[in-house]
Amino acid sequence: MAKRLFPALTAPSGEAPDKEALRFGALSLDYPQLAAVAGDLARRLRDAQPVRVAVWATPTLHTSVAVVAALLAGVPAVPVNPKIGERELAHIVSDSTPSAVLTEPGVTLPAALAALPRVDVPLTGKPGELPDEPDDEAPALIVYTSGTTGPPKGVVLPRRAIAGTLDALEDAWQWTAEDVLVHALPLFHVHGLILGILGPLRRGGTVRHLGRFSVEAAAKELSAGATMMFGVPTMYHRIAGEVATDPELAAAFGRARLLVSGSAALPVHDHRRITAATGQQVVERYGMTETLMNTSVRADGERKPGTVGVPLRGVEVRLTDESGAVVTVSDGETVGEIQVRGPNLFTEYLNRPDATASAFAEGWFRTGDMATRDADGYLRIVGRKATDLIKSGGYKIGAGEIENALLEHPGVAEAAVTGEPDADLGERIVAWIVPSGEPPAEEELADHVARLLAPHKRPRVVRYLDALPRNDMGKVMKRALHG
């Protein structure tokens, strides 16, 4: 029989942890209750024998139960963003062909899902024997990419990848059953669902989901026994701003064992502000839908703001240049594309053998992310190959380091950097700025960057905005900046 994904849920009667497993606001389930509820639903799914199920992934206890039940039953689950557009949803449904949709009771589903058999997820159930789980290579989740270069692709994640990533993070973060995680991340994505819900359950720990993020709500949980927080840079930016002037909030975040940021780069400026106010050094990690987690700053390792740490246990990482040759220098300056191999990788893009084949080079997954590596093996992400690597005046320049430099200017609240065609330079550097007050002069910002980095990295054009376009995970949608 395959190893259980959640040993704490499948412990013999009387041996399950006698503590809270999941809490969403006023609703919570302890481990025996979760085993009963998810187990009941898992048996129903097993008996129905669906090929796969969609999960209407609202940030609720019901979503968590639905995904756990599907995993216990060995039925692949397709988490669906509840804010999804009609066209994208129609593509996901036709591509993944779910046999049913699991949802919290009482919600109105969009037409493409309403046409499927509906299973309302209960929060009560009777204890019973759990189904045998399939082998490690069986598909567990199908998570759709953001579709920035075409229709979203269904990333088939095997059980092996989920278990491998969560166990590697146990090692890197010293994650134990005693940890209590607080977060407010969406549950249709790797960060919020796999790390934020399945991670604590695999460890036998506790999750407190805030529903909607606020600095005060996170601080309240950290003052009431929570030991870890997961967030995205937009959340930590708000934390950085508020803890600087509120000693009580600063003390609350200072109590955390671990603050983890992911899904996008956390600006060095915010790292420094949080550390100055709380004494905490935020841990960054690096992953993506196809690979789950690749690298992280270790809990027992040196914290280097702006880096995503070193490869996780069992994960191999290399950098390659434009010709595909492996970058052998570790000087913190030479940029290469990150390629990954290991047990954390996805199996395939659903129904896309062409895309699956083109994503690999000699068994290594080509991430499309560009980074530098220092002498200690720490990676620093400089951006996406398609949007963040700017070739200007014969130099290869990462947008990320310029964005960090711009954010150190007191007149800059938010910054994004892109390249655009230039007859002389090949590409010129464009800075998109949300000012914090009176907009700084273009020349002032260019001189600021040139002083901190190098003259060839200064922006040639500055454009001012009221806000940067961001997706649900807080990532800046740079393609939306053009046009």
C-alpha cells in the first residue's frame, strides 16, 4: 500500500492528534473531525469513481475538506479560481473534463460548472475506514497556469511531488507538528493550497486561515500562539509600513518563528524595514506550479535579503546561458536561466505532449526564470526570461535589481521595470512608478539608480501610474503595462 499523504489523519483510532487541524474564522475541525468528514466524502468519491473532480476553491473550510477528501480517495482534483473569467473557465472545464464539482453549500456556480453534477461539501461525517491511496506517481492535483502566453495549461502534479516538496520544506524550515500557520492566501494555487493547507496537515500541525488579509488579524494570531506566517510581497509591504509606527504590531510579528514570503520577489527595502521594526528576517523561497518548491533560505541558515536561498533537499538546480551551456561561475553577477530536476517536478501538461516535451532539456525543466548565484550557492531571481531580461547597450540586465533600487528612493511607493525597443541600445529601460507623494523627477530617479547600481542600468524612460496591475497572487502583470 502506498504511503499516506496525511499520517495524522490516518492514524489508528485514538491515536489521531487531539488538536485543531483547520480553522477558518468561527469554523474549525480537529484531526478526528477532519478524518471523519474528509473520510466520509472520500468514500463517496471512491464509490462514484470519477475520473477527476473540480473544486470551487473559495477560501473556506469546505474547499480544504474537498481537496483532502479527493486526495484520500485518490481522485485528481482541479482547483478553480472563484474569480475566474468565463472564457478561461470554459477552457479549463473542457480541457480537464471533470466528472463533478465539489463546492461549499449555497454558492451559485458559473454556467460551465453548474452544468456538472454538484457535490456540496459537508462539515460533518462518520468515522470509518479510509480508502487505500494510490501509488506515488498517481496524479493528485491539476493546477492551471496563469495563461500569460496562451490558454492556461493544466499542470499534472503527482502525489510524489507534493509529498517530496512538503518533506523538503520540513527539513529547510524545521517544520514540526507543533507549528501553527497563519495565512490568508487563495486556495486555488500552489502557495495557499499545497504549502498553506496540505503542508501543515502533512506535519500534523494547525492552520488558521484569515479569509481576508489584514496586518492586525495576522498579528492577533501570532500573539495567540501562531508560529509561522505565509504571505506574498503585497502583504509584507503593508506589514513593513505598519510595524514601523506601531510597537504592538512589531512585537506581534517579532514573536513568529518564521515569516515566509513567496509567489514574487520581496523588495529588499521591505526586508530591511521589517527587520528594523521586528527583529525578524523574512525567509524567501522559490517555486512554480510545475516544480512546486525548488529553493529556500533555510531556517538555520544565513538570511540574505533579496535571495531565495539554496536548493531544497533532493532538488538539483543549474543555470544555463543563451546557448544552453551550463553557467559554472558563482559570482553573484552572471545571469542564467534556472533549470531544475528532482522529485518535485510535475508529470505533464494535461493533453499537451508538445508543451511538455518543449519544457524540458535533457531531463531538466526549463523554468524561464533568470537568476544569479553567489559563492554560497544562494540564488537571486532577476526576473522572467520573456519579460524581465533587458538587453541594453550590449548588457544583459535583470529588471528585479533595478526595481529594488527604485524602491529605495523615498518618493517611490511601487516600481516595475520593463524594456522596450530602442534603435540605438537595442532595448531601453523603462521604469513604471507609483509615487508615494509628489512624483520624483525622471532625472532624479535615473541618477539614483546609476549611483546604487551602474550607469548602464539607469531607466531611460519613467512613466507614472496610480497603481501597478497585479494578479490574485500579487504579481505585477507586466504585459498589461504595454499598449
